[in-house]
Amino acid sequence: MQVLYDTWTVFWRDWVVLKRRLTKFILARMVAPMLYLVAFGWGLGRSINVGSGSYLDFLVPGILALNSMNISFNSITPVHAERIYHKSLEEYILAPIKPAAYVLGKVLAAVLRSLISSAIILVLAYGFGARLELSGQMLLVLVLNAVIFAEVGFFAAMKISTYEEMSQVNTYILLPMSFLCGTFFTTQALPSVLRWVIEALPLTHTSMLLRSLAGGAEGEILSLLVLIAYALVGFYLSRRAFVKIAK
């Protein structure tokens, strides 16, 4: 029970900060999805044949996966500034809370931001004419994806020493995944060796699951298990990294 209370305390602090900036957060989250929907859904999408359904219906699950990754990762990166520049991470280290509670609280706060942003995308997508079947499984997949990349951000924040290096995680890891992991086109178009690597990444499994579920099909249980495995490993590594910083 103490871990749950500590987790809630860390989460609540981030929620209070978000609540004060909620309007600006929502407006900012609308810009990129609208550009994607206009450029790819209405513009380029009119000339793309994806077999069944429109390219817009194909695109929206990919945008959801991509957005979930970016928002959750970027929401956790202020922990890096707290550790390196503001030196406020010591307040949590000295506080009588478990390392697991701190990691969970920060990750859940990032998940909340990701889900708010995902809800905005869905509203915009329906406004653009997308036809998606929403379900509890889709929510679960979005939460798992947000957890994974929040943990990636947390682990990087614990290990990286400069702001420039932190931005390189976006450049060398998140940016390639954004375009290759089945977000804008199917991975079937990739060369076999590259495809094998890409299909091992969590964002690919998220994109495939969301696309199947949004189309009314059953999601692959293997992909769901892969996401759960990534989330568990990410939590273990994040907690371990925080414990090392706290020593």
C-alpha cells in the first residue's frame, strides 16, 4: 500500500503541473496530427490504394502509435533536467519513497499525457472522416506503448549527461522508428533483413495491433505479449538506473 501511495504522490505532482497548462497542452497537441491528416490523409492519401478501406483509416492507427511514442518519451525527459541542471532529483532521492514508486509515478504521468493527446487525435480523425472501431484492447495497447517509451525516456534521463546527448535519442532512435515501424506504410515493403529488425521493435507491434483492432479484427496475441515484455524489461532497467543514481 505504501508503494501505491508514493506512486500516487509522484503522479499527483505532475498532474498539478499539467492541469495548470492543460489548455496550452491540448492546443499544442492538435498541430502535428492535423498536419499529418491533411498532408497524408487528404492530400497524398487520395492517390494511395491500401486494398480495403481508405488510406486515412490505415493512417490514423499509425499516427496514434507514433504520437503515443513521442508524447510519452518527451513527457519524461524533464527528469533529465531535474537530475543534471536543476538538481531537484535529490528531493525525491532523500524522500522516504521507494525507487519503484518514483519510476511508476513518472511513467504514469507520461501515460496520462499520451492518452490525452491520443484522444485529441481520435476526435480530429473522426472529423476528417475516419472510420475506426474503438475498444478496450486499443486502450490497453496505447497504454503499453506509452509505458514502454516513457521508460525509454526515463532510462535515458538517468544515463545521459548532457542535453545534446538527450536530443540524440530522438534523432537516432525515435525518428527512424517514426517512419519505418509501420506508421505510414506497411513493413511488407521493406527489404527482408531490415524488415526483420523493424518488426522486432515495439512501435511496429503497436502499429500492427492498433490497425487490426481499429479495423474490427483481432489483435495478434504475440504482439501484445511482446509489448508486455518490453514494458517489464523497461521498468526493471529504469528502476535499476534510478537506484544507481540514488546511491
